Amino acid sequence: MWVRSGRAIQLVAVATLLFVAGVAGAQATRPVQTGEVVRGAARVTDSDKLVVDGVYLRLWGADGPELAQPCFFANNQPYDCQSIALRELQIITAQGPVTCTVQRDTERTRRTFLYGICLTSDGRDVAEELVRAGHALALVDQTDRYLAAEAVAEAARVGLFRGRFIAPWEFAATVMRGGEP
């Protein structure tokens, strides 16, 4: 839990600005259709977002920590879980071209974004790998396909499950309402 302080308010303000900037920049650089397949080197832009073949995508069914999101080790020491998740996504996608099938979400707050079910060059599901490592949560509003991977991470106490955290969608919703988590 955060205490009201200048630093906490500053972090929330930065997260809000970056979230709004991310929303504004979330358009594909070229038109794509649902079901279209894009392939190429992945450029990771956030803990659950990447650009493949000029198309900005969020991972379908997974939600990683947001910038400035508070996470804590079991000993209550804070750590930057967003940066760790971003790095893990870079590692997962670094071995070669990534192939993504473009998806759209019909949920009101997510329908303007493009999503992708992405596979590594050796056929591994990128979102599943990230969730299994504990660096993202299964976004069951979209699909339940990653719940088993999340259960594995939680049982192994890896990634976010090493300590305390707020679900990324709860953190983002709180920040967008102008509050503190």
C-alpha cells in the first residue's frame, strides 16, 4: 500500500502521462485486419507490448506491470517489476522473428487497441512464456488460455509472485481515475 507522499504522487503523475502517451501512440503504422499475420523482429516497448513488422501490438490474454507500478519482494523491499517484465519479454522474443496473429477486443475500454497472439521462431507462445515466468498475469477477460501458466508461476513463486503486487489492470484503472493505488 502506498502512503500519500510527494514521491508517490509524482510516480502516479508520470504513469498517467505515459499511459496517455501510449494510448495516443497505439495506432499501427500500417493498416492491418483482424486475423492478419505479421512477422518480423520484435521491438519490445513495454512489459506486454511490442512492434512487429511496423504494427504496434499488445499481447493477447496477458497483462504485464505498468510503468511506476509498485511491486514488493517478500521482505517488503520495493522493486521495478515493469522493467524486469519488459526485459523478460525482450529475452523471450530475441531468438529470431516473431509471428503474430492480429486480434481485436470488443470490450469498450480495449477496443481501440490491436492485440496479437505471438509465437517465437521456435513456436513458443510469447504471452504464455511471460505469464509462466510470472512477469504478466492472465487477462481472463480476453481468454483463459494462460490460467494454467499463471498457476505454475504462482506455485513456483516466481516473477510477481515472489512478493506483493497489484494486478496491472487494477493499477491502471486506479491511475486513470486519478487516485493512488
